[in-house]
Amino acid sequence: MTPPLALIVALAENGVIGKGNSLPWHISSDLKRFRALTMGKPLIMGRKTFQSIGRALPGRDTIVVSRDAAFTLPPGVHRAETIDAALALALARATEMGADEIMLAGGGEIFTALIDRADRMYVTFVQGTPEGDAFFPAIDWSQWQEVRREAYLPQKGDEVGFSFVDFVRRDRSKG
């Protein structure tokens, strides 16, 4: 069975997911959740997202989508020229790793290209409307069922309040 495709994102009230190739907030709790949810799984991201992280993430198989053959990556990080090549590589890696999901870590272009193929979403809804230059794509929220929500006031290391919300895609065969 093919592991589900799961999108993971931190998203402000105005749809912002990034600014200047970084996050426009610091939420330590979200970074810990990202690590916990992606550990031991293949992780697909775009070149700009990888550059913003700046390194391979331990315990994950990182697959960077980039058509630039000259773009150099550190050992253990894979490059795929297309979204479909990235998905095929992620499936092979998930099978080899025994991973139960393939994770999509962004950015906006990757989310836009794959939102219609995603089965799950792990969203951190960030309180506030920061300026940004990277946005989450417009989606039909009626296609998604909320299955878990935890709201938090800012904790130590968190600049703003936030909610962790998990979604699963509603049955495509109904309706």
C-alpha cells in the first residue's frame, strides 16, 4: 500500500508561510512538532525551502525539487528534477525506511503543485498577519475534515499563540 502524502505547514491568518526565505515568526513548539512528525520519513521540499533550512535534517530523507543540475546538495540529500520524480523517489525511500507517510514541507510552489494529491495536512495556524512573500495556496476547505485541534497561548520560545490542527481529506468518492 502506498503511504499517504502528508503536508506540514505553519500558516498565518493572512495565508503567509514565509518572508525573505525564512519564517516570519519563531515558534519553538512548532519546530518541535515539525521534527516529531517528519522524523524517519521522506521529506519533499523545494530548493528555496531547503536553502532556508541550509542543511540536511537528521533522521529524515530529504528530497529537494530543483531543475538546476548545478545545484549542489550535501551528502544524503537527494535532488529530483520534477514533482513526479520526487514522489517516485519518496515512495521508494518510504518503502525502504518503513515510513508510514511521505511528508511535504513546502514551500508555496510545492504546496500548490501537490495540494490536490495530499491525503493529510498537519497545520500550525499562527495567530497574526505578518508581512510575507510566500503564501499557502487557496484550497477548498470543504474537502478536508478536521480530526484534531490543540490551541496554545505562547509558550517559552514562542512569539505568538497558535493552534496545531490535523486534517484528513474527505472521501473523494462521496459527493
